[in-house]
Amino acid sequence: MTTALTHAVLPESDIPTHWYNIVPDLPTAPPPPLHPGTKQPLQAEDLTPLFPMALIEQEVSTERWIEIPGPVRDLLRLWRPSPLSRARRLEEAIGTTARIYYKYEGASPVGSHKTNSAVAQAYANAQAGIKKLSTETGAGQWGSALAFATQAFGMECEVFQVRSTYDSKPYRHVLMETFGATVHSSPSELTNAGRALRERFPDTPGSLGMAISEAVEVAAMSDDTNYSLGSVLNHVLLHQTVIGLEALKQHAMFGEQAPDHLFACAGGGSNLGGIAIPYVRENLEGRASTHIVACEPKAAPSLTQGEYRYDFGDTSGMTPLLKMYTLGADFVPDPVHAGGLRYHGMAPLISHLYSEQLIDAVAIGQLEAFDAGVLFARAEGIVPASESNHAIAGALREARKATEEGTSPVILIGVSGSGQLDLPAYQEFLAGRMADS
Ligand SMILES: Cc1ncc(COP(=O)(O)O)c(C=O)c1O
């Protein structure tokens, strides 16, 4: 039985006190990252030039629950708990028999889930005495989140933004600069990696893999600078589990059991991991049988078309080797508008869940994604991020199928961000000028 509730709003006291680490609960251990030189499992000290020990410990932890430090929780209070809403008007708009819910992360200070990990990473680095963080950004959401978080802890931030979105989303770098960050279009002339990539790929639209190479190089060259990654690694997925932990409670407020289907977009995998990993635990422990679907872009379909093997996390081969579904480290995706999904690989933890058939995946084209995003915006009054549109499109496929079959499943969508700064993409779509991918 459902109630007439539309938004399930939790009190601040329900912000999770601990992140959930699924590693100890998995039936098989995920393959470890390898040192690119020795090809042996990576040791903690291999990562110290880039990350503080607190994050390295989280990266390799086998503890089920990891306490969220007080100062991080204090910042999370600015936007958490995020709402979980019943998309009644969307249900009506498509005339579905399904019950559709969405967890909206776009109300965070910079407009996406990325802030959940940015504040945790900035805090751990500040505690270790680090003065500056360097990073990559695809859509500009991660860069904005880290720019906000670093200044909150008195640090500097240098961001390499993928060229295609630097040009197509000009307000994103203004947002980062507003928070005090320095932003470069990547590949740039400022790093050895950037110069080599510009020579190898003239006129490239750039990619997350390239921007990572540049940001890693900047951190490796300086003792007081660390590197910060917006996705892919275990500790980033860990920080995002606050999303799913809250959603579990909010679903109960609606009088619902766990959802039958969960759709979340996946670039490097942190948003998907954040909302889905607590539900994977529910499934493993027999409390639910939620069908979890990673929605990736057709332009970078790492799970549905990639190979499961060790590969570099960046284009220049500077990172450890990660066992993941990959399209190849030098694969440059078409410059689709969902810049945050243009990544050649997928988080090792998400790759492991996929290879163990604990989650499913689907590839969605850009036109179908924006069609779904516009429908969602008109019904719910929220313009979703280009990335989030992929999850909405996946959910709409399922809702329409349910209507045809006369079933009424519960569908949960992870709406990872706001699309207010993606309006040039919406403009292109509405004018009929957007190419499919
Ligand atoms: C709004 C939004 N959703 C999703 C993503 C994809 O990243 P991830 O797979 O790490 O969640 C991004 C990346 O920039 C993003 O900005």
C-alpha cells in the first residue's frame, strides 16, 4: 500500500553516520589494482605520492562500515538528506501502470552527487597538510564540487576540464572560478602529458582519460599537491553510498518494499555505485530482488561493449592498472553532451558486480536520453543533467514495458544532477540539431 506522499524528506539526524563498504559482503573479492611496472598488486605506499593515507585506507578497507568524519558530516548538512520523490506527474504523462520514484542529487551546492565525495576527499587531504588538489572534470560537475570543497577547507584547486565541455558549457568554468579554482581546457600546453596528447590527437575534443593524465602529472610534480579523482576508485564509490542508504529509508516512508528496478547513469560508476551498492547488499542478504541497471551512453559503452581486462585509468598510462570493462585507454568517445559519461572504462567495483551478474547494463543514445529528459522536466519541473537523462530513459523503457504487460513494478531512478548549466544541449535538442550517438 502506498500513501499519498510526494516527497520523502528525512531530518538532518538521518544523514548517514557511516559509509557502507560492500567489499566484505561480496561473494568473491574484486581483483586488486596492479603496479604498472611490476604488474604486482599495488601496495599502499605506491599511492602516497597522489593520495593521503586516510583515503588509501578507505580504498583498500575491508571494514563494512566506515565512520564519516564530523567536519564532513557538517558540510553534508548543507544539502543532505536529498529528497526522494514519487514522480506522479511523470507517471501520468506516460500513462504508466508502474510506480516511479527518483532520488534527486541536483540540489547539492553545485548541482550533482559529486559534492558527496568532494567534501570527503578535500577534508582528508586538508588533514594531511596538503595545500592544493589537482583534478580532471568532464561535464564540469566534479570540478565545481571539488572547487567548492577545497575552499571550504582552505586549499587551492586546479582543474583540467575536457576541451569539448570547456567550450560547450562555458558557465561551468565560471562556477569553478567563483569557488576560487583555476581551470584549464584539456589537453593543455601546461603539462608534458597534455603537449604529447595534443601532438598525438590534433583537434581532439579531449576526454576524461586525457584530463586525468594532466591532473596526475601536476600532483606527482609537487609535494604539497595531491590528485583527486571524481569517480572510478573504491573510496569515491564509498563516499557516494550516502545516496542509497538514505533511499532505503525513504522508500519505507512511502510504504514501499525495495524497488523492483533501479536505473542510474554510469560514467566512471560513482553515482551508480552510490545509489545501487546498498541495494546490492539488500539483494545479497535476501531482503530484496532489485534489478539494478547501469545506464551508459552509446558513445562510451564500456560495460555493454568493452572487454573485462586490466587497463590504465588514463590515456597516457600514468595510473595503476585497473581490472575493468574498458574500451581501451586511448579510446576517445564522440563529444556527446553528457561529458561526465565520456570515460573509456568503468569502476573496478562496478565492473566486478557486472561480471558477477549482480547488476545489469544498457547503452542509451543521446537523442533518446534528451527526449526522456525533456519529458521529465515538463512533468516534474526539474531539468536533469545530460548524464542523468540516460537513467531516466532507461526507466521510461521499463515503465512503458510494464504498461504493455499490465504490471505495476516500483522503479527508482537516480537523478544525479541538475541540467541548468546544460541548457545549450537542450537548446540544440529542442531545435532538432542534436546528432544521435
Ligand atoms: C550529473 C552527473 N551524473 C553522472 C556523472 C557520471 O559520473 P559517475 O559515473 O562517476 O557518477 C557525472 C560526471 O561528471 C555527472 O556530472
